[in-house]
Amino acid sequence: MKPIQTWLDEYGVSHQNSTNKLIHWICVPAIFFSIYVLVASIPNALLLNVLPDVFTAFANWGNVVLIFVLLFYFRLSIPIGIGMLIFSVLCALGYSSLLLITSVSPWLVAVVIFVVAWIFQFIGHHIEGKKPSFLEDLQFLLIGPSWLLSFVYKKLGIKY
């Protein structure tokens, strides 16, 4: 597996334009959140039957997928893994909030966010004049959030 800095540098090559960067600051977290909500919205009867009662409050497919996504981040870097864990918890809380505050289906909200965010992502890459990194390697879909997190860490003086 490549070192985290190699991934971030390769990702950064197609993210130099300030407008594209701004779009990514908004849309990458939105896409991550929308995917979590979409996956968490999959009916979870199987999970509820398999897990002990103490875990049923957390039993959704979004959390199952997050375990594997977070393993990817922790393998790259413990600090990045911790940051992505915190962001993932915020996504889970956002999903729970959606369930409480709206009568609209969470998956419908997630689909709208996902589609709009990807439209803006492609507009950003059109402005940049470079194709999205994930077209070369699908793992870059997971690098986007850690690329943003690396800027936060640099600002805070946290080594990753």
C-alpha cells in the first residue's frame, strides 16, 4: 500500500485550482455523508437478527461498510483514521437527525445530495481542466476526504 503522503500528493495534482478546491471542500464531505445515508437506509432485518441486543441501536449497513472504510484509513495513517472516525460519527449523527426531523425518506435526501454534489465536482474538474483522480484509481474516492483532512491537520499542527 502506498504511503498516505504519496496518495495525497497524487490526488492534489488534479486539485490545484482554487474554485475546484472550494467545490471539493463542500462536495466531498457531502458525497461521503450521502453515501453513508444511502447505505444506512438499506433495510437491516438481517443485522437485527444476528447482532446482540446491545448493538441494535447501531445496526445499519452504513456502519458495517464504515468498518471497512475506516480500516482503509487506519492502514494509511492512525491520525487520518482517527479524523475519519470522528467525521464518520458526525455522518451517523446526521443520519439519525434526518430520521428525527424530516418525514422525507433519508435515501431521497441522500440521492439529491449525491447527484448535486457530483454535478458540482465535475464542474470543478472542468474548471480545473483535469479529470477526476478516481478515473485512474477508484481508491481515490476514499482519498478525497483524507486530502481535505490533511489540510485541517496541517493548520492544527497535527502530523499524519
